[in-house]
Amino acid sequence: MLHFGTIWEVGGSINGGGSSADNRGSLQLVDFGQVTRVGGNVELWLNHITRIDFGAITHISGKLQLYNNYITHIDFGAITHISGRLYLHNNDLKSIDFGAITYIDDDLWLQNNALTTVDFGAITHIGGSSLRVYNNPSLTSIDCRNLGLCLCRSSNTNPTNCPNDCTWSFCA
């Protein structure tokens, strides 16, 4: 367990990932306690996390990378701004609601989950080169709300208000 207790600000990054699929980290639970701001990245990939709640955090000044876990539920809490990319691929998410997030400065990767719905909530901007939702077999439609530069999707996902499809071979 990673517990921040009464700490209210992390000036740098939070890193705690495994090194490979065969050598995962032992992290199962993260309690951000009273943290309201992270001054760097949050990188907790290749662990055994199933649920995560960001509570009072309002801003992450870098990347938020939670890929290659077993996440079924994510609560973005009070987060409004992620200053880097948001990677949630290779988890067990069935739905996602971005809550109060309005701004993601870089890519958003949601591929290889079990998504059936995506709710972009309050998001008004996704930067970076791609919005990736491919390999979510039950995601039959997505309304991008004119977010992103290109959409990387599976052929069974019908896009509405989305950017052009990305041209990379793995996006087909």
C-alpha cells in the first residue's frame, strides 16, 4: 500500500512500477490522503492495482500513467488538469468517466480494456497526436466531442464528432 497520509503536496513525481509483465510491482492500493497537487508525473504501471481514487488532487503537472494494471474502477476526484499524457491502456476498465478533468495536454490511451462506454465529461482539450480506443471489443460507438487530433479505433467502433482516423497500421 502506498499511503500519503497528511501530505498535501508532492513536489516531484510519484513512481512505482514493475519492470515487465513477469516482474510486476507489488502495489495494490494507493491512498492519496490529503494530497491536492503533484508537481511531476504519476507513474504506477505494471502493478496489481484494481481501483484508484485521486481524491483531493486537482492538478498533475506531468504524465498520469496507470497502464498494465488490473484497474476496473478509476475515480479522478478533483483533478481538472493533467499536464502530460494520460495512459490507461491494458487494464480491465469497462467504463470511464473523466469527471472534472477539463484539460489533458498530451495523448489519451484507452486501448486494450473492456470498455463499453467512454464519457469525456468536462474535457475541452486533448493534445498530443492521438486518442486511442482500439481493442475494446464491446465499445461499439464513441462521441469524441471534437477532441483529439486523430482517432485510433477498432473497425466495430462507430465514431461521432471525432477527428480523422489515425493512419498507423495498428489502428485498423
